[in-house]
Amino acid sequence: MIDNTFLYPGDNLFNPEITVNILALLVSEPWLTLEDSINFAQLLNLTTAFPVHDGMLKHLGSTHVLPQKLLGEVGIDFKPFLAGKSIEV
């Protein structure tokens, strides 16, 4: 947690039980389902999330499309990275 604003949860879905604005959202782990990841982001009631732990995937597909769609429906701005591009949060 950085400045009670940005949460990088590492390799787990730990709820810090405080307000988080920006989340580094796990989207790919051997033990993780995308549903669990999306539910975790919704639980935190945040404003912005971006994907992490997706670098080993050959095709990003649903790991970027589904969170962007489903989190967007509840007001969370999901910002996937594109190679060589930057994002603002």
C-alpha cells in the first residue's frame, strides 16, 4: 500500500480494509480465476485498476477484455497496458 491510495497486493488477494483508489490487479496466476480477480476489485470499491502478472501470457484476450467490461459496468476504470505505451491513473 502506498499513501493509502495505491495497492499492489503481491501474489494474493488481501483486503486491506481501507479505501484504495488504484489497484494493481492480478489477472493471471496458476491458482487464480479471473472471476476471483474481478470480485476482489469490486470488493475494494476503487476507481482505477490495471493488470499485473500477465507478462507470461502469449495472448492476453480475456485477461484484459473481461475485467475492462465487467469492472467498467460498476464504475471501475480498468486500464490495460499496451507494449511501448504508458497510461495515466
